[in-house]
Amino acid sequence: MPDSFEKYSLTWHVTPEVLGVLSINGKFENTNPAWYKVLGWRADEVESKHFLDLLHPDDVERTAQAFE
């Protein structure tokens, strides 16, 4: 079993909601299995992105300011 299974609760693994843990610089450090089940995105695909890359362009500036 992957290390992340022991690191996170059962809820992390079974919830249908996409969840992620961000680093201080805004990149995904970990993602739950729902990313693949809902969107078909593997963990390595999501974890190579900055969370702002997943937002609608109209929301990027305001969200980036809030993240700071």
C-alpha cells in the first residue's frame, strides 16, 4: 500500500470529492483517489501542477491574492 494511505484517513480515500494538499508555493503535494475517479487524472498529473493552473482565468488574480 502507498505511504499516503497510512498518512491520511479512510475518508481521504473514499470521498467522492477531489481533495488535495498544497505546498506553501501552491503546488499539489498529495491528492486523493477521487481525482482519477471523477476526472480521470492520475496523481502525478495533478501533483505536477500549481493549483492556479486549474482555475478559470477570471478567477486567477483574485485567488492568487487571497493565497498570498
